[in-house]
Amino acid sequence: MLNEHARLRSHEKRSADRSDILRFDPVQYPFDRIVNECVRRRLAGHAGNAQMILSNLHRFVKPDSLDSIYAVIYDLFLTAEFKVPYNGLCRKIIAEKFAGRAAHQRVPSARIQMPGQSSVNYHTDEWYGHGYDVQNFWAPLTPVSGTNSLYVCDEHDSLLVTDKIRTERRSIEEINQLARGACRPLTMSFGEIYHFNSHVIHGTEPNQTDQTRVSFDFRILLDGDDRGLKDESFFVPFEHDGAAEKAEQQSGVVYIGKRRGFTQVISQKYQALLCNRYAAENRISVLVSETELCGFDHLPTLWNMVAGGYAGTFTELIAFSAFLLPEDADARKKFAEECKARRLTVHFVAEDIVARPANMLDQVEAGYRRSQASRDQ
């Protein structure tokens, strides 16, 4: 069971209050081993890599080479090896703390802080577009304390500091200085998770230890709460029986092009990369990726996907942007009606809108309006 420590509120302590720390079984949820083995495979061939553990990662990888490590970790986050225990732990937290009435972040966020490095400025997640009452969960994969840990503020002081920042229009440097005086570091080990609200200030200091800190964090959205600027696909609805892992992947196609607006300046390569990443995170198996033909207003590639040669082979149409749809309202209505009749779901990646058969016409138009709004800004 997940247990919360007794409340010990004191601003005099050198480390943060542990009252919001949850515990889980590290054998049942072996995230440290899974991530460690993944990184070790990435370092195959590196001298001495057999001795690599996450807390000494800095001995094998330089800070300016961390992008490759983040890439393999995020690829791992999309595999069943990680997703099965991760989704299981999220469902456990939701069942025990929120009576099963919540959704969790589909893909967690990875963090690495090497000696001498900071990872993030002081902030609240609300400042980055999360809803005011989204619940945050921070899980270290290595022992953390002092400067290689997360510094957090209590909720009351967070609100006071945030109000001061807004009213006095403080700079990033001044925000860090203000928050530094109100925050305290967490002392934790693997098997523990710190739970706090999205309007709580947190951040990091330069790591003055000889240990690398590796952690991941995720968010839980209670039913009825505002998800902020995050799109619908950011969260996975609660599943009592684990059906999310058992379900087979949906089949989909990717539709890209350089027609109008910002689609003209984003290369087809990067449109496809974004769409395929979106597909991977949403358990959609991409059958084919097609680019719209240039110089034709009737969009022959799009119609071939929906009602031509590809019709009936997929259920998910992943379009880079609603800017790729017809400009004529009647033509868009025809497209939406055809998708609805064929029981397709249309994903507009750039606009963060998903049009399902039940609300196809409304959501297609919502996606198109959002694409137009981006042009007019």
C-alpha cells in the first residue's frame, strides 16, 4: 500500500517536509533497474560501462552529450517494459488517493542533474501551462539530498511568492532569488515519490555533490479539474482493469504537406517526425505516411487516404495540421462527414485537437479555427 508520512511542518529544518512523500514497492515497480539497463545498453562498447549505475553516469557521459541519453530514456518510456509498471503505479495512486476518479500523464518527464549542473529554474507547473490543481509526483531513481535534489516550497509560501513575482514583475534571476529563500531540498531514495500541487514552487540548485541525480515526474488530473494548456492526449483515463495496456494498438496513417500558413515553413521531414512521435505516444501503429501533392486544390492524397486506396485499413488519421484541410467550408464538411461515416478518428497534431466520430463536424471546425487563429496572431 502507499503510505504518507506523518505531517511535520517546520520552516527551521534544513530539508523539506516529508509529509507528502508516498512509498511504493521497488521490487514490483523496478524503474531504477529498467532505466539503468536501458542507459547501459546505450553505452555498450564504452570502457567500463559494466560499472555504470545511474548515480555515476557523469563518469561515462559528458553533460553536453546528455541528449542521446534522454532520447533512449524517452524511447524506453514508450515500451511495454516501462509502461506496464508505470501505468500500474499510476492506477494504484489514483485508486488509493483519488477514488479512481482521475487520469495520469501518458509519458512521464525524465530529468538528469550531473555534478556541477542545474536542471531547471524555480517555477510552478502552472506557469508552464498546467492546470492550477493538477497533482505532481516526483520520483527519484537515485538517492537524493541537498543540492542534487529537488527544492520545494510549501503551498502557502508559494502563493505569496507567486503574487510578489506578478505584482512586482520580477525577472527570472529575481524569481530564482526569491524562491531560493523559500524552498528546501528533499531527502529521498528510490521507492519514494513526492506529491505536490502544480501551483507549488520548485526548482534546483547547482549540484555540488559527486552524484548524478536521475528522476522522472508525472502528473495526475482529477475528474472535473482544468488540465490547462495541455492537450487531451497528454493524460490517460483511469482504467480499473488495466485495459489500457491490454488493448491492441490502433492502426493509423500520417498526412503531411506544405500548403498554407506555418505548414509552408516546416519541412516535411519534421512534420513526419512529430506525427510519428505523436503516434508512438498514443499507441497508434503507423501504416504509411503520405504527403499532399503540390498545386492541386482538391487534395487527392487526403481523399485517397479517407475514401480511396487506403480506406478501411486504418482507424486513426494523423494530420500534422488542420491548415492542410480544404479552405472551403463545404469541402471540410464533406471531409468530416466521410470520416464520421467510416468511423475514423482524426488527430490534428499542431492544434492539439482530436476529432472523433461522435463530434467529428464540430471538432474538425474547431481544429480549423485554431489553425486560422495561429495565422492571425
